[in-house]
Amino acid sequence: MLQQPAIKRLLVAIPVIWFMVSAIFLLSRLLPGTYGETQLLSPEAGFYGKSLQTDRTAAYQQLLQRTGQDLPLFYISIAPLSEVHTATTFSYLVPDLEWHGTRNQYHHWAAALLTGHLGVSFTNSQPVSALIADAAGNTFLILLVSMVLTSVLAFYAGIAMVQDTGKKWRKPMLALLVLLDSIPLFVLCLLLLLLLANPDAWQLFPVFGLGLNLHDTQSNWVTQASYMVLPVACLVLANLPYLTNQVYTSLTGTLQAGYIKTARAKGLPHAKVVTRHALRNALLPVITTLSDMLPALFAGSVVIETIFAIPGVGRLLVSSVLSRDFPVIIGIVIVVALIKMVSHIVADVAYSAADPRIRARTA
Amino acid sequence: MRAFISDIAYLLRTKWSFRLAIVYLALLTGLVLLLPLLPLPFSPNELNLQHAFQKPFTNPTYILGTDQLGRDVLSNLLWGARNGLFIAVPVMLLSAVLGTAVGAVAGYFGNSKWKLTYAQVLLILVTIPIVCYYLIHLPMQVVLYSLPGKVAGMAIVAGLALSAILWLIIKPLLNNLMRLRQTIAIPVDGIALRLIELLTSIPRLILLISVAAFAGPSLWLLSVILICTFWTGTARLARAEMLRIVQLPYIEAAISTGMKHRRVILKEALPNLLTPVIVAFVFGVASLLAVESTLSFLGIGLPATHASWGRTISSIRLNLSAWWLVALPGGFLALTVLALQTCSYHLIRLSQQK
């Protein structure tokens, strides 16, 4: 009974993701500028610039063949307009459709995807799934730690603000959160980097590379952890304002309810009213917020991994974007979209598990 | 509209933070608009390799210092503000218009109120490929292969002529058939929701980065991608507001006087949508400024020839002791975002209190 809405959502979400990923795949191949074109074909001085034009064209054709980019893009294509077409007759006004059968890029890509293959990277010929799997561990660790820390801090701050004793903190706290919220993540990262990991100011933490390249004698979990302090702190600080605000609004809303008045009237101290009675109900809307936070955190990890040189998925994405390595980009997009979908479904299930009213409605 | 202006006046009178934010934004707008007329000593792309990494407040010619190529930070800050706002405001304006239109129509008609005859549905389904081929595909091919302009003109004439034949001659003929005169309801709401779900199925920054990768840095492409991904927020908000407004008795009264749906939406419902849409607009401009400078910082936003806050900040990678390259543009960016968020916060609070 519990699983039914989850399965229904899954059935709706999969075509949506399939459509979106297909659109991105087609767009990546439709827009001008394929991988290797600028390096191999440009006549200017470069690594390949010294060889003959014919050699370079041949090398480019070979690259296209190796990566399968010489095939037509889709099942059907419209023949491009050419001078011959347009000089005399009006035949270009009738679309010249061409059927390619299954020998096309989209079919090969989709068939490989359905059997679990994300393709091969253009730049280093490694399978995309292996590249992503290598990078995912670091990203996952940072995301997990910062998500847990953010939630704990947000709940702590939210509860403290609604308590009677926390009243004098409320205004400066909210102002601080608004201020923090207006600093974009990459500026925050760089500011912390310049303040806390810079020989010119204080060099408190080691940064760059997550300490993965240290020798075995130096490498233990304490040094590793010290490399993680700044990246995690940046992610936490960037996501804290939104979550704290959600917890705070949800708690103040719940505190207006009738049963809270009853709890107070029977003489419970305010702190207990909040933790025992209000918190449980206030948790509900926060569950959805938490699942929304995952994509935001992932987007943040792109920035963080670039700045702190962490070999994770975000850095892989940026580097493959800069080298136009389409299979890797599309692979990462697929993985992120799947994670987002799963987190939404988990949130739905958690929501109905936490709230008996919803369970009763869907059953 | 009048109610909205009086709201603003009320906030200006009572809330000092709102007044401060408005004054700041007004000054910034004036500065950005008048920037080409100002006598700045350097243009933002003027190099001076002898004076790279000058500290601020020490050299009277470069008041705010220089970056790794000796470009003046002050003029880069101001031109960065201009470029950022010149992208953020028009992009958000277009996305707000698009989002409001989609959201209002979806919320107003729901899944059952918009009815079309089978003939109309059939004709629309035929017209869409015609428009795509003759009015979009052929002119684009002409531009791509630089063919004579006559071809594009012929294609557009042919496309318009075919559509005219369909709608002026074939449609009356189809209407004579009994079966095609029956109507079906178009699930506008469902279609709009699916579309929004489609565009939000991938985190926005990831989508922006990956699509920006395919075509390289270009101002137009960046704007188009930003519009395509930013209209969904406004659309959701407008739809939710519209669902509430449609229930109100005055809409029923308007319909019962025989008003057309289009007039009800434009004259009666839209004015009530104004405040949430403006809040979404202000909020969107703030997040667009942040997104644009993040992308420029990563090297996939604006082309490197355009001054941008993100471009100035990204030169910190070469010299970690050049704190002014982060603190000054970062502070400017954060201040602008803060001012915009303060405005939208007060507007939300006021509309919640009512």
C-alpha cells in the first residue's frame, strides 16, 4: 500500500527524464562544433597545425568514425539546403526527408544506455561509468557530511529561535542569515579561502586536492579531515539560511495550533512543548525541503570542487565541459537526474510514513 | 497597479531597510545607464602589463588596483555591473512574461475549461510542422550556408501561404463534417505542469553548464538558455495564484456578465497577479546575477571579452594574495543581491499580512 504512490511517481518520472536526456543528447550533437574540430581542422599554428590540410582532414574523419559521430543523428533527417538545390528550381520548398533506419547516433546511444553503458569518453577513451564512479566517492562524502551538518545546525538554530530564552537572538540571527544568503557560494568559498588558508592571513587549514596525493606516512583520517573542513563549511554556510528559515517558519506555524495551547495550559515548560509536541508536526514540510536540497548541494559541489581542486563529479563536469567531452557530460546529467528522482520518491515515501493522515488518504 | 504603487509608498514610509535598498538600486540603475558617458580613466579591457596586481588605494591612477593583466578593477566593477544587469533584467523580464502567461492560462483554464473542435486540433497539429519547416528551419539553413536571401523570403511566403490556405479555406470545409465539429477539452494545466516538470528534472546549474558547453560562450545562447530555465518559477507561482483567484466570486460575476475568457484574464485576474509576479521578478534578477557571475567564474558564461564580476573574481586563481580581486566584486555582487532580496522580502511580508 505504501509503495503504490511511489511506483506511480516512478512511472511518470522515467519518461520525463528519458525525454530530457534525449533532448540534451540531440542538442549536444546538433549545435555546431564537434569534439576535436578546433584542434584538428584549424589552419593556425598548433600541435596539429604543421601537418598538411589533407592529413588533418583524414585524421578528423578517423576521429569521427572512431567516436561514431559520422553516422546520421536521428532516424529521420532533412537533407540540408545546398547551392545546387536552390539555384534554379523551387524544389527546396518540399522537405527532402531521409530514413536512416537503426544505423544512427541516437539509436546506438539509446541502445547502449538501456543496457547500462554510458559510452566512452572522447578525451581519454575510458568508460564514462568508470570515470563517474571514481569521482563519485569524494563528492558523496562531502555531500553527506555537509547535509547532515546543515540539518543539525538548522534544527538547532530553528528550535533555539522559537524558545522563550532565544528571543533576544532572533532578530540578529535572522539578519545574519539574510546576509549570508545574499553571498553567492563561489564568493563565500573564495573569501574563506583567502582568510583561512592563505599565508598572507591565517593559514589554518590545508586546502586543494582533499589530501589524496599525500604519502602513506602522512595520510591518516585526521589530515584527510582537515582538508575537508573548508569545503564542507562553505556548503553548510551556503545552504544553512534556507533550511533554517524553513524550520523556523514551520515551527512558528505549528506553535499557533490548538493542541500547543493545550500543552501549555497543562503546564508544560515551553522548551518541552517545542521538542515534544511542535517539532514532530513541523518536521513534515521540512522533509520535502531536505529532498529539494540534494540537487542544490550537488550544484554547489560543482563550484566547491572547482575552487578547492577536489577530484569529484562536479570537477569532472566542469573539466569535460571545457574540453567538450559530450559522453561524460551527458553521463553526469543522467546520473544527477536519476538521483534527483530517487530523492523525490524517497521524500514522498518518508512523508507518508511520517504523517498517518496521508497514509490513510492514499491507502 | 494603483494598489501596488500605494504599497510601495507605504513600505518606503515605514521600513528603513526597504528605503535603503530602493535608494541603492536607484543609484545603481542610474550609474549603469549613464556608464558610457562617465569619464573613466580606463576601459575595462585596457591592458597594462607593467602594472599587474596593483594593490588598491595605493596607486592614484588605479584607485581600486589592477588584475593579472593590469586591467583597472574600478572600471571592470562598473562595467561588470552593467553587463550583469543588462543580461539579468531583460532575461528575467522575458521569463516573467512567459511564465505569467503560461501560469495564468494553466491556472485559469485548468484541465477542462478550454475546449477546441476536432477540426481545430487537427489543423493545429498540421500547422506546427509547417511553421517549423518554412519559418524556422529554412531561414536558419539560409543563414547557416549563407545562401541568397531570396530563398528565405520564398520559404517564409510559402509557409504563410500554406497556413493561410489551411485556416481560411480548409477549416470551413472541415467544419461541414459533423464529426469534426465536436469539441474536446485541452488539458492545459496538465501540459504546463508536465513541461515544468521536464525542465526542472535536472538541477538548473547542471543544465546551464552542460548546454552552455555545447555551443561555447555566447551572449545570445546564454540568454536563451537562461530564459528557458527561469520561466518555470514564475509560471508555478502565477498558476498557484490563479487557482486561488479563479475561485473568488468576482471572477464568476465577470463571467456571468458575458465577458470573454481572454478579457477576464487580462482585465480582471492579471492585476491581482501583479504582486507575486513582481516579487518573483525581483528575486529572479538577484539569482540571475549570481548565476551569471558563477558561470563567468567557471569560464562558461559570458565570452571572455565582456567585463563581468565573475571574470574579475576568477583572476584570483593566479595569485592568492590579491584579496581585492575577490572582496571588491564579491562585495558589490552580494550588496546588490541583498538589496534585491530585501525588496522582495518586504513585498512578500506585506502581501501576506493583507
